[in-house]
Amino acid sequence: MEWFSAENVVAVLTAALGVLASVGVLWYERRVPRRKRIGYRVQMDTPVGGNARGDGDGTPGTPGTVRFRLFGRAPDPGLDLSDATLVLLRVENDGPQSIADADYTDPSLRGLTVEFTDRRIHGVEVTDTGDADHLARHFTPESGMRHEGGTLHLPRIPLNPGQHFKLLFLLTGGPADSPVRVTGGLRDGAVRPNTSLTADETPPVFSRPARLITVLLTLCVVSLAAIIVVRDDTRPPMGCATGSLTLVGSTAFAPVAEELARKYEKDCPGSDITVDAHGTTTGIRALADAGARHRNGSPAVIALSDGPKPSPGYEDLRENRVAVSAFALVVNDRVPLRGLTTGDVRGIYRGDITNWSRLGGPDLPIALVSRNTNSGTREVFQRRVLGRFEPAPSSRDCLRKDDVSARVLRCEVDSTRQVMSTVAAVPGALGYSELRLGSEVKGLHRLELDGHEPSVEGLAARGGYPYREIEYAYTYGRPPADSLVSSFLDYLVRGSGQDVVRTHGHLPCGAPEGLRICAEP
């Protein structure tokens, strides 16, 4: 079966793993109790050192003297601190739930008990309660906080998740790093040692099961994404055919034709498609000549045309509407204007306006760079914008007039790319091109026309951007249904070739927004 492939099996298994992980989250949240936890750790345990002795008179100590006070009371005067140690103990709620007074279970109403092996407590101070200043009121003898020997009894201290307090102890009798243990009864929970997990000593945001499940889900998503990216879901053209085919005609549509040819050849081994674009009129004539020479029906030639075929004549050519194309006026970057009106353009081509200063631009003569008479782009420009034929050429190099009596400096070139390079090189030059090419060349920029920006989005608007035309694919008569010509046309007009057409800045006739324009006479 077609779906039983390695990619599909991996995709199904990965999706199943993701579902199981999600179900596991729900089960864990509902069935596994979330225990209360108090964690503790020793952050400092160091000897006081030297000949230190207790000083309880409240006056500044002499060098080597250390003074500590417990709730306003000093340790015994003259206490020998030669073996004294300082211990900083951190206690925190590192579980997911708050801990209240009633959660402590010691029958004597104690909270926690701190025990130091082989050492005796002589002083203890609360040095830090984080941002929970209200905790300080619990650390008083009246609340039940007291110490005897090496044991400190703490009252029942409520702690929200993440809250902590620190205790600083003065001890004697044993070496530093002797065992320290914190005990206490906790309903549905436990008291246990912990370690610092982050630089700022904050607990992790997610629990270990949550982190594990997150990793599993991430792996599932990455695996599915990799399958989608690696797998080629492009369907082959409808009715793949083999043989040879030549695409002639429009140079403006040639980039689309070249990419379509490459993709079709890749999807349909045994096909050989050549793009030979020299202009719309040249392509129409080449198709008609090939058809006249061909004795057995339609030749393996498709002519791509900017606009309809010339009329009358060429009655044997059969049209297929492919897309709506936008074209653009382009001007050299030395001219900072951003738009022209149709009236401005017509005045320029009549020779009424010969310098950009007349239109608010720099003092530069206008040089018109046009296509030759075989160009469909030129035909569209004359029909949609000028409303008349362009004037005769008056220059061969687009820099100076060869005919000094001509009102307009105008030259002709053979392709759209030559128009682009010439406009970019000649200060003050004005030309026209297919829409996408007009944005790929440095040294020039596109112009708005009658306030409308040249864009594919503006094509579908009624009364919008005027410099546009339907792209046609012509065949000589009706080609056989099983021929490469028919298969390629289906690919171009109705198949996945429409995606290529759209990526090149054209609006496919098969798209809903393109149907109305392509149906216009």
C-alpha cells in the first residue's frame, strides 16, 4: 500500500509517542501525589580560628575577638572559641506546594530540628528571609525557638514554594564539616538535603517529570518536522509524458518557463524541454511555421505570449490562458521620482517632455530604452499605457541621438534583461520590464503609475494598476492527449506548475482571484 512507507511509519510512531506523553502528563497530574518538600543545605562551615574568645560586655572586642548575640543576649563572657566554627544553613520550600502550620506533624508542636554532631550551639542568628520579611516574627523564643547542646528547635514556620531562610550558627566542640542534620514531620512530604541548582539559588520552574515529558514532546515535534522537510510531497505532473518539447516566445515569462521545464524534467524522467525565448511575436511566428511544416498534427512547440496573438492571422493557433502578469516602468536611480501619471508617460513618448526637470526631477535629459517590435512586453505597454505605437528609434547606443531631428532620444534592445542593464547604466534612462525583473537589478527602481504601485496584490482590484496583461500559452491546433505538449500544459495551467507561476510574481488564472481577470475579453 502507498501509505506503508518508512516515512509514514516513523510519523505515525512519533505521533503516537506524543499522544502517550500527553496522556502521561494527565495521569501524573491526577494520580501521582505532588509531595510537600523542605530542603536544606550547609552553605558555609568554617573555623573561626585563632585565639578568639567570647566578649559579652557589649564593647568593641580586641583583635582576634568575636562577638555573637542570641536574641539580644551574648554568649557567656570569657567563652573559649579556639575550636569555634561558623555554619550558615539554608532551609527552603523546594516543593510544588505551600507548607502551613498544620502541615507539621510533631506532637510537641515543633517544626524542624537542627542537630550538629559533636558540636555545641552558642549563638544563632537569622541572616536572610528572602523577600518574605514576615517570617522574622517566627524566630523568637516566644514562638518556640530554642537551643540546647548541639540541637536547635524551630517553631512551625509556614513557607510558600521557593521561600527560604538562612541561619548563622556559632558552634564549639567539634571540627568543621561535622555532620549536620535537619529533621521534622511533614504531612504528605519529607525533609531532605538538597543542592543549589542555579547561580541565584532559585528552584527549577518545572519538576523532573515535567522536564522529561517536555523533552519527549520536543523530540516528537522535531521528528515530525524533519519528516515534512525531508520528504518531497510534490506530486508529479498529471499524465507524465516523455519526449522533447520546445518553449518559445516571451522573454519576460522566460524565467517561469525555465523553472517549470527543470521541475517537469525532474518529476518526469525521459522528458526533454528546451526554452528558446526571443520575444512574443518571434515565438508566435516560430510556432506557426513549425505547424505548417509538421505533417502529422501538432508539433512539440508551445509559444508563450504576453497578451493575445496578432489578429487577423494565426487562426490555427489554440490559446490557453495561463496567468496575469504585471509589468513596471523602471527609471535610473539618478532620477529620484517615485511615480508618473499616464499623461506624463504619454507626454514623454510624444516628445513633449524631454528633461526630468519638467516633472520635478533633476536636470537630466530623458533617454527611452525600449524593446524591439517582436516584444510582447512592448505590445502590452503600447496597448495598456501609451494607447499608440512608440516613436521610431533615434539612437543606437541609448546615449546620443543619431537622428538629430527626432523629438525623442529612444533606442531598442532585444530582451528585458538588456533593458534593465541599459536603464541602470544610462543616467536619466526610462524603460519597462516584467515586474519581478524590475526589482532585481541595482541602479534603477520601479515607478508607480497613476498612484498605483506595481504589485501582484493590486492586479485583482478593479480600476487598479493598468500596466498588466494575460499570459497565453499557444499550441498549433489541439495536441494529442497523451503527448508531452498536453501533459506540460496541464502541469502549467491546472497542476502544481501554478505554484511556480505565483512565486515569480504572476497571478495564476487557475487561482480564484485570477479567474475574473483571465475571463475578460
